[in-house]
Amino acid sequence: MPKFVVWFSETDKDDVALVGGKGANLGEMTRAKFPVPNGFIVTAEAYYAFIRENDFSTKIKHLLETANFDKPDSLTQVSAHIKKLIIDGLLSKELVSDIFNAYGKLGTVFDDALVAVRSSATAEDLANASFAGQQETFLNVRGEAVLLEKIKEGWASLFDARRFFIGISSVWTIPKSVLL
């Protein structure tokens, strides 16, 4: 059964494919007893399941194939279509439940936790390529509904037009995890 949510304390450097570079590093620091705030990661498996359950792979691939990489307007238009697909996509009940359960553990009985939602692409800091920091980060996120919205916006930011301008035409294949 795929893991959709894992705690920093459950990850390490061997989990980059599941949690991305930032997630793996946070796991390493947590295990080394550095003062890392408690947090969890919505895994690349969750992203893959979301894409699969919404039948987005073919749609995204088709949209990317229609892009004219020599025309910024074309890239902007394709980006907008893909991002809308993702933002409008439905999260499974299992994923929502896993996220809400973990998020609930970060807050108190009387108050939702205030969190940051950051991307952690699983291939953003490789030896032969680096594109760290190109996806969105959302600060001061509070509440379950807003949290789900920001997770999808984080995933959608993988397809931001500015990514296409630097020549990553196969970007749709890169899985995403989200740190909270």
C-alpha cells in the first residue's frame, strides 16, 4: 500500500524518490536531533495517485506536445491549462484523511496549526541538474480546506511557464512531494 503521508522522523537520505531532496534532508536533520519543527510530507506516491485517479497523464502529455517552445505565449497557455487541471482535480478520500490526520497532530484542540507548504521535487538537486526553488511556497497556511488547496497549487506549480523557459520540456514526468 502506498504511503501518502510520512513524518520527517520517518525519512532519510534514502527516501529522495518518495519525499524529494528537502524532505529527505529534513528527515536526516530530525534523526540527527537538530531542532527541526515537527512536520510531515505528502509523498510523491500521493502525487502519482492523484494524477492517475484523475486520469491526467494523457491530458498533460497531450498539452505539452501542443506547446511551441519557441513562443512564450504558447508556453503560458499550456501551463495555465495544466495548472487548472491539477487545481480542479479531486483528491481521494484516503489522501484527504491521511493529510487531515497528520495536520490535526500539528495543531491543538482549539487551534489549527499554522504551516508552510513547500514543494520538494524528487529530482530538483541532482548532480547534473538543479531547479530548486522554482515551485511555489505558501506560508502561514491555516485550516484543512486551505491546506488541501495549497497542496494542489504546489503540485500545479511544477508546470509553471517559467519552468518551460529554462528548457525542461519533460517536466510532467517529475513526481512531487509536499512538505508541511
